Amino acid sequence: MKKIILILTLTLISLTACQAPLATIPARKIDAEKITLGSAQSKIKVGSTGEVVIDALGSPNIVTSNPDGSETWVYDKVSSDNEYAKDWFTGTGVTAKSSRTLMVVIKFDIKKLVRDIKYRQTTY
């Protein structure tokens, strides 16, 4: 009986080792502080104050003063993700690379309220 259990155990181990690699990329955690298109669109509306914009997106990358006394704020964010996961049983691994860009241009009127919002997002 012990021989049968030993043979079955060894057979099971050998069959499992011959399977395709099981390495996968773990689920990506979303960083709450990252600027996303969704956060920009949902939190910033025409008529919002600069304080609302800063609370939603943080400090802008570029601020320009226009001749009429209004301002334009530009948020330009680029992120790259490199992930590697290894199947410790088979020793094989898989790598995933991705990049994202998000540009948000917010124009304020002379009363310092949001007048216009433009977005551009790419993922590659």
C-alpha cells in the first residue's frame, strides 16, 4: 500500500512539473495619489476654484499668466510600470512594461474660477 501511495505521489509531482508556467503579474494596486483622468473629470468642473483643483490634482507643473490677468495651469504626468513575477515552482518568470501619460490643461478666468478644461491621455 505504501508503494502505491509513493508511486501516485511521484506521478502527481511529475505531472505538475510538466505544466506550462503559472507565472502571472500580480494585480496592480492603484495609488490614491496618482493623477487619473477620472479624478480630473469627476472633481474639477467649470466654475471650480484653484483650491478645488489643487485638492484634486496637487500642484501644477506649469502656471502661465495671460495678458487679460487670467491663468493657465498645466498638469503633465508620465508614469512607467515595470513588473516581474516569478513562478517559484518552475523558475520561470514574466515581465510586463507599460507607460501612461496624462496632460490636463485648466484655464481660469480673471475671477480665478475654472473656465475651461482639456484632457489628453495615452497608454502604451
